Amino acid sequence: MSKNSGSFKKMFESFFATGAILIAFLVAYYLYSSFMGDPVNFEGNNPKGTPLPGNYMGMLYKGGPIVPILMTCILTLFIFIIERAITLAKVKGKSSLDAFVADIQNLTSKDKVEEAIVACDNQKGSLANVVKAGLMRYRDLEKDMTLEKDQKITSMKQALEEASALELPMLSKNMVILSTLASISVLIGLIGTVLGMIRAFAALSQAGGSPDALQLATGISEALINTAFGITGSTLAIIFYNYFSSKIDGFTFRIDEAGFSLTQTFAARIRK
């Protein structure tokens, strides 16, 4: 049962990113076509006409077909902000990392290895998993009389490194999506801006001397709306990417600090 549950979890994680983007696009397209493009938002109930004064839904609709793509980027961004927040909360564990590290250092200094392992089980999270792996190797090596001191320390470091290698990918998972959104949102917005300006200049170049006012207004609206959407999405992605990166760096530092402290304590006990 647990094996089936593990494989289902891996399958879910592998399709999560693709599924999230697809759902975001469907939601964005539905909002764009059904709400923003609702005839009641326009003069004469004509979506091809001018939006009613002060009607922002109609104005956004006039941003053109690039708008749902930009909305997809922003919705995808919110999905992965929530995903990262939940994941990093689980990684942290139940209580303060500072308090947990201090508790482990206190217990190991008193040679209370079993109590320290129980504390890891209660704390949960990536740091607790790494420390627990080190403590279990600590316990086994203390009983091993066949290895030299240097071999025991090396084995201890290896256990901590292996546990860290299993936990660290979870910290940075899906961060590449945030960094990608930070880059492409403004570029997609720029594409929409260029298309809008093309439409505006096409209206200005109409034969007969007088430009098509509706086409000119539509082109300018398309240009400005796509610019606003693109800059907004890119700005939010950069802010949250940097925020989560700083959190991940903090977790990584804590893991390294706890591993070093545990190794030092173990080396000191061997000398005794």
C-alpha cells in the first residue's frame, strides 16, 4: 500500500507543473472570453466596439489575444507561490529551527542520542530528517569497534551528505518556474505591446487622411494593457523568487550548521 502511495505521489509531482499551467490557461481563457468579453462591457453590446466609460473588464479585453497568455502566467505564478509556501512550511517542521538545533546540540552533548532521535521525529521537516540520519549513524558508529577514528568521522560526514542530497532538491523544486515567469512575462507583454503599436500605426496610415479612431484606440489599449500585465507578472515573479531563494539559503545554512555541529560533537566523544 505504501509502495503504491509512493508511486502515486511521484506521478502526481511529475504532472503537477504541466497540469497547473494547463488549468491556469483554461481559467484565464474563460475569464477573458466570458467575463472580459461580455457584450455588456461595451457600447452597443458589441465586443468589437468601444468599452463603456470606466469599464475595466472591457478595457482589459481590448488588450487582445496576448492578454489570456499573460493571465496564464500570473495565475501560474500564484499557483506556484502557494505551492512553494506550503512546501517550505513542511520543510521547516513544527517548531523554530533555532530552538530545534539548540535542543539537538544540548541532547548530543549529554550523549542522549535516543532522545535526540525522538526530537527529530517530533520536529519533522528536512532539517530533522538530515539530523536524524546523522544521529542514527552516530549511534551505530559508537558501537563499532572495527573502524578507526578517521573512518568513523568520514562515515558520519557521508551519512549527513547523503541525507542532505535527498532533501535539498525538494527545497529548490519548481523554483525554475518562478525564474522563467520572471523572464518571459515581460517579454510576452512586449510582444503584445508591439502588436498593439502595429495596429495603432496601421490606423494612422489609413487612406483618406483621417485615421480610424476606433482602431487607433484599440491599438493603443492593446499596447498599454499588455505592457502593464507583463511588467506586473515579471515584478511579482522576481519578488517571490528572491524571497523563496533567501528562505532556501537559510534552510541550507541550518542543515550545514547542524551537520557540522553533530560531526564535531561525535569527533569530540571519540577522543574521549
